Amino acid sequence: MVLTSIALILLSAFCHALWNFYSKSSRDTRILFFWCGFYTIVIAFVAFGFKQPVVPKPVWVYIAGSAFVHLLYRLFLTQAYTVGEISFVYPIARAAPAFLPLFAFLFLKERISVQGLMGILCVMTSILLYQQREKHIQFKAFFRFLRDRDALWAYATLASVIGYSLIDKQGMSEFHRYSTDVPLWRAVTYYLMENSISQAFYGLTCLARFPHQQVAQLGRREWKRALAVVGLSLTSYSLILYVLMTEKVSYVTAVRQCSVIFVVLLGGYALKETYTKRRFIAAVVMVFGIFLIAYQ
């Protein structure tokens, strides 16, 4: 992996940590995501008004698949943030590097080295540390804690991350093969297309679940936060899609996991969440595993 790609992925990780922090600190993350979707669709209309998107036919199936999995991702993540702490939910939900190389090996025919397997074990160990909820570490209690609501939603979010990462890798490869547009514009086009479709359906679920007055009230109070989340999310994911054109999905997602350190520190010191030291150690173990995977 070239140095430029690593720098872009780390910038993406920082933006990703920030938008998740802003989302978690909202009065209601579920409704905030409604307004994020509204602004995302507005941005898509403006962007495509200046430059009409040209999406090759083979790419549409990946955009549709990614939009559906991203819809599940938003539903799972907002529920996880509603019932759990970000320094617990986020690292587990972003633990895809422990599993993506295996799925990439099965479906994308990418290889896994011995060093990569060691990295996967480190990430899985860190997940065990995150899962601990008592003063003394008890690994036997892992499956008992696994049944807690925040854990269930966090692992459901993890499954959706693995799903859309695999879909987007193939989608951007197809985009790269058939399109002659500027590479960054391809990434932005793909992101805005799948995100607008996903956000439109998510918005409908919110209007069905929450009183319209409550939705409107939060929109007036937190419009700046929503715009910040949209901007950071757009920047973060567009950078990832751009790098995915030329780099392996397991490597890209692995390096991006450096965001867990930012999130654990923000959750522990800005939101006063629990087990900050233990979760920081787990984050370091995860990042160590990440770099074993990335630099094999």
C-alpha cells in the first residue's frame, strides 16, 4: 500500500470518528440521521445539477445492493447509539478487519498471510476486551454480555459494515473499469447515489416511527450538527471509495480502523463514558492487529 493511500485513509478515519461523535452526542441520533439524509439528498441534487452523473449499467446493481445494506446499517447504528456508549459500540461495529479478510478470501479471492492471521487474532482479542463490563476481566462472561441490547445492535452493525464494504469494493472496481470520469468524481457519484437512495428509505421509516413535530423540532435545534455530520461523512467515505479503486478492501478497512482510538478518547473524556482505560488498551491492541493486517 502506497504512502498516499495510507494518508487518505487516516484522514478518512479522523472524519469518521468525528461524525460518529457528533451523532452520539445528539439529543436523538435516530432523528438526527433523518436530517442528515435530507441534507445529503439536497447536496446530491446540487452536485448532479452541475455535472450530470454517468453510471455504467453494471454498477447499478452494486449501488442498489449497497443502498439496501446501508439502510440496515443506519437502523442498527442509531439503535446501538440510543442504548449504548460510543466507546463500546463504535469499536465493535468497526471491527470489520477481523472478518473482512476472511470474506474477501472467500468471495474476492484475496489471500491471507500468516501475519494477517495474527492481526485478525489481535482484533478478536480486542473485541473480547471491549465486551468486558465488570471491574475484573472475566472472559467466561463474554457470551452473557453478548446478549445485552447494545452488544446485539453493535454486532448487527458490524455485519452490515462487512456487507457494504464487500459490495462497494466490487462496485468501485466495476466503476473504474467502465467509466472514463475523473476518479474522485466516480467516488463522489457512487457515494451520493447509494447514500441518497438509502437515506430516502431511512427517512420514510423515521416519519413512520416518530411524531412529525418531534422531527421538525430537532431539525431546527441541530441543523448545524446535521450538516457537520453530512460533510464529514461525505469526505470520509468518498476518500475510502477513491482508495478502494486501487487497494485491497481488507487493507483499506484495516488502516481505517485507527478511528477507534479517536472515538474511545472522545467517548471517555468528552462524554464521560465508562472503562476508558480498558477500552483504550483494547483500541491499541486492535490498531496493532490492524497494522499487522495492513502491512503484510
